[in-house]
Amino acid sequence: MTQQPIAVSDKLDAAVLKVAGVVVLGAIMSILDVTVVSVALPTFQREFDASYAQVAWTMTAYTLALATVIPLSGWTADRFGTKRLYMVALALFTIGSGLCATADTIGQLIGYRVLQGLGGGMLMPLGMTIMTRAAGPHRIGRLMAVLGIPMLLGPIAGPILGGWLIDTASWHWIFLINLPIGVVALGYAALALPKDNPEPSESFDFLGMLMLSPGLALFLFGVSSLPEAGTFAANKVWAPMLVGAALVVAFVLYSFKPRHPLLDLRLFTNRRLTVAAVTMFVFIIAFMGAGLLFPSYFLQVRGESTLTAGLLMAPQGIGAMMTMPVAGMLADRMPVGRTVPFALALIAAGFFTFTQVDPHTSYWLLCGSLFVMGLGMGGTMMPIMTSALKTLHAHEVARGSTLVNILQQIGGSVGAAVMSVILTNELNGSPQIPGVTDPNGNPVTEAGLAIAVQQQPELAQQIPVEPSLIARGLDFAAGSFGTTFWVGFALVLATFIPVAFLPRRREPSHLLDDQQAEQPKTPVVIH
């Protein structure tokens, strides 16, 4: 008697595509929400008669809630099952969205955003876990490419959708739009996701949670305060960052003692996971940080509306959609170390154009560069994640997804904060205009006035200044953006270092071994 070999289908069957549909719906809600709300901050200032620092907490509170709950998602997924927990996360996010639309004060809105973040923080790591288990290692590249579409399109579609909803309806609809999507996603999840088989064998690492969740939240709070403070020396920047970093370091030292820590750092003994994680972390800092500056350039230097700025970013999303399915297919068939360097080279080539911007740079050139960057992004981020998760055992997938998402969250927050500080400091170096102050009595710079006039042309009539001064201010502002883009470009080039260590030859997949081990063994009689 001999065992019949198990045939592994290479096709994306209907059951797998149904699971992918559920996860993509959740990802769209979670990722779009962040960028849509960022567009609404000026509206919140007017509606709630609040300062920018106050309304910025609608973003910060959401980020801190994400940081608090993401470390818990790995253990809770193993303990209660991914389907059950994913539906709870969808429900929390949907309920939080509905409550946000009812807020009468900025304090209420911030509180409801925390509830949204508790649900949204679990959607991405759980979604990655569900898709990894459903697809198997031989199809994970293509499935992750599907998940990558909302991740890359969110920053582009968000400003377009947010600007349209605020202009045509009201700010309430940036939250209300999540309600029908959330209800559909919940019903879809109940039908499409496979039944849970949780294994509640691991004890909860309560001590680890007391260190890691507050540590991440405090560190990211300090980082999020950096753009407003403008310097690391501010107490509300360095103090929470220092305490948060100390708690995270304490967790790292402690995490090797318990058998089942909250976040399993032993996974870093897997070289492929480590290289992919480092590569993704550096890439996310560059992508998320500089990605926020592209629309800001169109808004502040070129004076475009939010909707127009979003449309000008569309070529990047089109490029990503063209290459992402191909990159997913290649990630299933060959090591990512052979494809990612070429995709990263496209990003660097497109990025370089933005280091040369001035107030009159051709939109054809900029949109063409964004398209080239999009082609590269479609072949970079999700193949790297595929490489990170592909060699994990089945029981390690939930913890691995959690680890990857924590690195994404930290990298994105650090990138956005650092780029914002560099840009702000560059703009503050512009010459001051004698005798002109803002409503708070602070001196006004040439670049600051030029940006304000671009966004509110009526100011040019209220403040009599020479047109040449506005032109000088715009030149300085464009130069400030160019300098900041040089930093982003340098980070993109730095990503080539860890990319050089990505696998260039096919490695065995533990997921496939585990999947085959679970299959019933069918004896075949040889006559």
C-alpha cells in the first residue's frame, strides 16, 4: 500500500474568492476611514469651533486605539476563532461609525473614534490571517494582491470620497457611509467565512499586555504629537516616547520567558520573516510619510481643491492595479527577491521627479511619475508580506500577522510624523513679512502667506502685498517640498539594502506541509 499524493489546486476557487471578498470589504472600510477623516479636519474645526490641535485628536485617538488592540489580535484569534472575532471587529467599527455621525461635541467625536479604532485595529491582522489560511502557500501571493488593492488605493480614493461627501452632503456622511457597507460585510462574513475551530490551549499573557499595549500607545502618541510641537524637545513628544519605548523594550526582554507571549518575537528566528519585516518597515516609513506629501503639494503649492488633488493622485492607483495581480502571481511562482528590486527601482525613478518640483512643474510629468511609482508599489508591498507569512507554520499565522501589522503601524506613524516635521521646519525658514501677523499675533512668512493665498484667494485682497512676494513664497514652499521629498527618496534607496537579502531561490513552505498533514490519507492498493 502507498499513500496517494495530495493534489493542491493552483486556482482561486469560488470559496477562496468569497473569503477574499469579506476581507477586502473590511479593509476598504478601515483604510478609507483614515484618509477620509483627514480631509474633514478643517470642517471639524468650523463645526465644533475647535482648534486644529483638538480636532487632530480624532486621528490620534483612532491610531492609539489601533496600537492598543493590534497586539491582542493574535491571541484572541487563536482563543476565540478568526470568524467570530472578525465579525465582532466589523460590528465595533460599524457601531463606532454610526455614533461618530451623532457627535455634538469634539469630545464625543474623539471618544467614538476610539471605539472605531478598537474594531478597525483588528480588521487588518485578522484579515491577513483569514486569507493566508484560506489560500494556502501556493496561492497566497495572488490573495495578498487582492488585499493590497484597498491598502494602496485608500490614500488616493479617501480624499476624493471625503471631499465629495463633505461638499455635496455633510461631514456626517463620511461616517454614515460605513453603515450599509458594515451591515453587508457582517452578513457576507456570516455566510462566507469558514466555521471556527479555535484551540483555547494558550494562557493569556496579561503581564505582556500591560507592557506592550500601553508602550505602543504612548510611543505613538509622542510620535503623533511631533508635527504639532515641531521638535523632539517638547515634553509631550519626548516624555511619552521615552516611557513607551522603555515599556516596549521591557516587553522584548520579558517576551522570551513565557511559553506563549502576547507577541511571539521568536518568530524572528525565521530569517525570511525577519528580512521581509525589516524591508517592509523601511518601505512603509518612506511610502506612508512621503505619500501624505504628494496631495499636500497639489493643495498648498498649486492651490488645487481636495477633490482635484485626489484625482491628480489617481494615476498612482491605476499603476498599482495594473501590476498587483501580476506581482501576486509571480510571488506564488518565484522568490520575491527576483522581482521586488525591479519594482522598487520603478518607485525610485518616479519619486525622483518630485525632488525637482517647483510651482509650475508640468502635471503631465508629475502624473506620469505617479503612474510609474504606482507600477512599482503594486509589485512591492504585498509580495514582501507574502514572503513574510509564507514560511510560517499554520499555528503561527495569527501571531505573524499581528507582528507585521504592528510594524506597519509604527512605520506609518513614524514616517508621517518625520516628514511633517521636516516640511514644517523647512517652511518656517521662509523670510518673515514685516508688519504682518496671524490672528494669534505670530509673524507670517512669505511661504506661509503664499500657501494661504493659494487656498483662499480672497486673502490677496485683504492683505495688500506685492505679487512678487507671493511668487517668492511659492518658490520657497515648492523648494521646501522638494527638500522633504529628497529625504523620502533617500529612504526609498535605503530600502534596497534589506531587499538585497530577500530570498532569491525557492524555499519550502511550512504552511503547505501543515495543510497536507491535515488532509485525510487515502490508501491506494497496488496490484
